[in-house]
Amino acid sequence: MVDVAFRGELGHPSWLAGGEGAVQVSTNGHRQAARRIAYPARYSALGLLRRGLTHANWPPAWRAHPLKGSYDVVIVGGGVHGLAAAYYLAANHGITDVAVLEKGYLGSGGSGRNTAILRSNYLTPEGVRFYDRSIQLYRRLAADLDFNVMFSQRGHLTLAHSDSSLRTMRWRAEVNKAQGVDSEVIGPAEIKRLAPFLDVSADARYPVLGALWHPPGGIIRHDAVVWGYARGADALGVHLHQNTEVTGIDVAEGRVRGVRTSRGDIATRVVLNATAGWSSLISGMAGVAMPVQTFPLQAAVTEPVKPFLSTVIVSGTLHVYISQTDRGELVFGASVDPFTSYSMRGSLEFIEGLAGHVLELMPALTKVRVVRQWAGLCDMTPDFSPVMGHTPVDGFLVDVGWGTYGFKAGPVSGEAMAQCIASGQAPEIIAAFGLERFTEGLLVGEKGAAAVGH
Amino acid sequence: MILLPCVWCGPRDASEFQHVGETNARPDPAAATPVQWRGYLYLRGNPCGWTTETWYHRMGCRRYFKAERHTETNEVRAVYPGGRR
């Protein structure tokens, strides 16, 4: 078993002792040399044709393993954050004795319930840099993982219906430009050109005064991201344990000793909590109080219609965001429910309000039918920024507080948390998001860019 | 959504109310350390199960009350008068 470094204990973990070549992350976080992954089968057009003709079965994308008694690193939560952290631990740092524990099936939480919108047009420089790194990783994710994640950078419009929100858009555009992120404020005529079905007339209930136009934004297939990371992590030796619920975390003398699960106990010295809506329950097991409250967030999807909407449309005033998938369905999302809950039941009230708001924006959709609605759990923080890095319990790390914006941050969070675990220090890109900011009063206020607009 | 039994008005749709949420004891501002004060501001129990929380009947009697609600099933087992804090 490899010794894992803790803050204040070892200067460097032993797997860094092999020299410079052991670390494949440069100071700016870019991977220098990706490890060639030994997949059971690489996916290709030729392979698809061959299997189609011969009706051969695909090998499973990842394997099931018996639960070992000990792991170097245990990651709680088999969503995009947990799986990405496992993947980058193995791919960038060579740490492969890793278990990912998931109480349901992989991607059964927020990773499979979000509206799959990606963007980096945030309000604070810390936020913009962070989410922009995620977009960069998403752009080459399909090639990295040999898995089609269907990333479509179709552009993202955040509508402004009031002078004050237009001011916030200008502010965001300037912060974005200063960080090298493509964003600009455009007027109704330009909006109409980008989204012809949008009602930009002056007599609308909430007239559209302008919009923040963010060309790098877009949508992706969220299940494919989860499966791609799972397959990549599995091929590198990570153990993925589904239907394995964490029931307790053993802490002695301020340090993590192990994890208890519904399938047996695991001895480990590093635990990463990547459980989104359930994060305060897992942190509570380690005795770490969290500044989060869990709210359900509902979303809905319509029957497929002809492609007519080529951008992502967001309206903070109307609490709605709309995109059209490659299959033609319209995906709608909203703001969180008005009270805390761990319930994932949908409500009629939500769908009524949502439909009304969608029709305010696109009156032509009156006959389109909603076929499905669902809810996911969001762990909201007071400043709408995540909580990442070390905690007062040695060996217990968090990647939580992901509220309504966690999916788009999956790759960069996984990369940063992997680096955090491997080096024992929070990398610069997440330094602003530490748990200690709440006791030091150094909040990273993102409400203006994260509260509704996704 | 859910029906919430207001202490004074009886069962009403939850959309009539404002969820004030979990309230924790306010430390003495003069004596509290910054860490204690920020803990009071930001840290929450956020339990999955029974919780006691404050609601405000915004579109009804406009009074505050306490409710014992199960956060996973949204069942309410008790309501009683109670101030904002």
C-alpha cells in the first residue's frame, strides 16, 4: 500500500519520489502526457460496423469488483465529480488503489438529473477561471476518454429583462473578457437573429432588453460524461462499487481511519466527499459541519420536435433555461424549490409555473407537450460557490456545495481534487473555494451569475 | 407542492408561505468570536429526517410559526406558535 501524504506530515507522497516524470501535471494544470489507457475495447466507427454486422456483444464498459478491506483513497459519490476525481488520480498521478462508492447506480444523482448546460460566463475572476478550465477539459474529453460525449458548443444567451440585470450582464462580460473568456452584451435585434422564435417585442410581459452572449457555452450528453469517466477510471484500475452506501466514517485523533459501508468496512486514510445533495450527511459522519442546505431542483423535457433552437436560452427574471437536444426534445430547468428537502418528487405547481414562463419567451410552443419531469438535490452554499479541499479532519476532503452548477464543473473539480489529494495541497485554481472561507469571512459571491442562469 | 398546516389558518398550499428554515441560537454579538458568529451565520444541520423549522405565512395571516417536518417525505407532524428566532 502506498502512503498518502497529509498536510503537515510528509512533504511529498512517496509516488512523487520517482522524479519529475512521476507527475504529469504542469504548474498551469495542463496534462503533459496522457497515459495510454488499456480499454477492453476501444470504440471506433469500424468497430461499430463490425459489431453491427456480426451481432457481437460489446464488452462491459466497466467491471464489478469485490470490496477490498483497504484502499489508498475512497471517494464517496459515483457522479461526474467523484468519477472524474478517480480518473484524474489514476491518469495524472498514478494513484490507482482507489474505490468509488455509490449508493445507487453511477450517475443516479445530480449527474443524471441536470440540464447538461456548460458555460463559464461567471461573475468573479475566480469563478470564471475555474469554469473556463472545465470547458477546456470538456472540449477534449471525447478524445481523452474514447467516448462520444456529444459536446455541442452552440452558444449561450442569458437574457436581461431589466436595467439592473443588463448592468450585471455588462459586468460579467467585462470580467469574462479580462479572463480571456468570450462574452459580450448584445441587443434585441442580434438576439432575434440568434433565436428567431424568441419573443423580443417591446410589449412582452418582461421585455428583453439585451443578453449576455457567450459563444463557448453549450450542451453535452451528461450520461456519456459519467460513463466515459467510469470506463476510463475502471481501465486504469479504479474499483467502482455501485449499490454501496456509506454508513459511517471512522475518525480517530483528528484523522480519517476508515469508512463503513453497507457491504463492509474499508480501512483508508483519505476520503473524498463528492455527494452533492447528500454532502452534509457524509460530512456529518466525519464530524465536519457544512455551510450547505439541500434544496430540490426540478426540470422537465418535452416530446421531440424539429430542430429550431440552436442556442441555450436562460432568463433569470423568468427563472427558466431552455435548450434543444440533438434528438429534438426541449429541456427546461428552473430555480430551486422554495424550501429545503431531500424529496425528489416533482410538483404540478412547478410544471405550471415553468410552462407559463417558457411561453412568455416562446409563445409558439403552446402545443408542445411535456413528457417527463424530475428533481435532483442541490447543496446550496450561502455564496453560490462550491466548497472544495481539506477540512479540519486530516484525510477528509470535500468537493461539495455544488448547488445548481455542479455538472459543468465536473472535469476541473476532478482534476483539482486529484491534485489536492496527490500533493496534499489545494491547487491555486480552487484556493478560493476552501471550507475555511466561511470562518474567515472570505466568501466568493456568485449569486449574480449562478442563482438561476445555468 | 405540499400542504402546510398553519397554526392559525389551517392547511394551506406551501406556496403561500415563506420558508425561513432552520434557526440556530444567536450568540451574544458582543461576546462571540468571529468564528462563532460566522458559524451562526452559515453553518446548518441540514438533516435528512425530522427537523424543526420556522415558516412565515406570507400570503395569509402574516405570522411566524414553527413546524416539525420530515425533510425526506415532507410530512408535517406538529406545528406550534413560535417567533422568528
